[in-house]
Amino acid sequence: MAVSRRLMAAGLALAFSTCAGASALRTAAQEESFPKFQQQGERWIGYCVDLFRALERVTPGLTIVGDQQPLPLKRIILEVASGQLDLACGLLDTAERRAMLRYAQPALYEVRYYLAVRKDDRVSVRHWKDVLALGQDNIILVNYGSGAVDRLKQIPNLQLDTLAGSTENNLLKLLAKRGRFFYYREPGLSQALKATKLDKRIRVLPNTMDITTFHLVLNPNLPPEQIRQLEEGLTRLKQDGTLNKLDLQWNQLTQTRH
């Protein structure tokens, strides 16, 4: 069923691209990625959907298609790298991804990463050295396929569990004591806790562990003119305040301050 759904999504994106004309760029909605994408009834809404429409508004002739067709993150990255898709929205910058993708400038918005623990766990950490000082049995749960995995692997001796592919599964693993920490971003973590009704059983530690930026990423073989148009569009949206407005609407207002 999942394979059939993804093949249908790819087929629909290609069909939309053909109908929209040569300037249409193909993308997909990313599953499990609030506030970038969120399903509302039969529609996908979110930061990235609004960003695509804003880019179309400031870039004459540009059409972005496929944002109503969901795919998992790993699949999106591979399809953008291979040219089956043209772009993806809101990806963290890692060395592995940079080798396959082109990162458009300017960056879209800033994200902060936190550690979540069971509410009955009174642990307190401020830095990664504090986590390392705890010794054994301090496994950090991280979503499979996320850019955070590559970044955390650069810190020697961290104990990572990257087997679960969804935030909900990792939160349940945390409650089952199959890890001591869950590492995730804001925007996103507070909403995930509320959506799963686990905000009474899991708490988010107050200290920011990492700060980074999310970007629009492109197939590196896109024609230079299309790359130029997209980056000029992003620059216009930054200069006219649209990127800040989208950040406030979708990111800042959905967060619980830790």
C-alpha cells in the first residue's frame, strides 16, 4: 500500500508538472514534519505550502507542484538528488546532504534543538558534556533519516538510537525507557507532545542544545536560470518581510517557551 501510494504521488507530480508547463518545479509534502507540512482534512497546509505560494507570487511564470502529495523525508531527499523531484522545503544542512543537494540562499528560518525526558526523570543537563558525563545507559533517541543524526554523530561517544522513523514512535520508546532522551527541534516538539497527548508525561529540558537553520534545497542539475530565479525570489521574500511573517505564523506561535 505504501509503495503504491508513493508511486501514485510521483506520477501525479509528474502529470501536474507536464500540465503546468516547462517552468513547473516538482516537490512533495514531507510526512511527520509539522509545521512545515500538516494534513488538514484532505489538504496539506503549513509553512512550506505558504512559502511555495509566496515564491510563485514574486517570481513571474514559476509554478511549484506536488505539495499535496506526501512522502517520507528519506524518499524526498533521494528523489531531489536524482532529479525525480526538483526541490524540497525546510531541510537541515549536513555534509552528507550537501554532497547530493544544492542549498538555496538565504536560509528560511532558525531552529533550536532540545532534549525531552520522562517527567519523573529529574535529570538536568546544559551541554553535551553534561550528557556524556552521565556515563552509560543514557541513550538519545533521534528520528531515523533526519539531518540531526549526521550532526550528532560528529560528537564523540554519544549513544544514539536512530531506529524509529517517527516522532510519535520515539516518544513512546522514551516512555518505555528504551532511551533516556529524545532529541528534536522547535518548532515541532511542543506540537508533537500535544498531538500525542504525552505533554503530561514528558517534559522538555529548558536548555537549547543546538541552533541551526533550515533551507530550501534543490536538485543540483536544475538549469542555472531556475536556480537564480528561486534564490532571487527568496531574497525578495526576506527583504519584504514575508519570511519573517511565515516564521511568526507557523513557527514562533506554535512553540511552548521552555
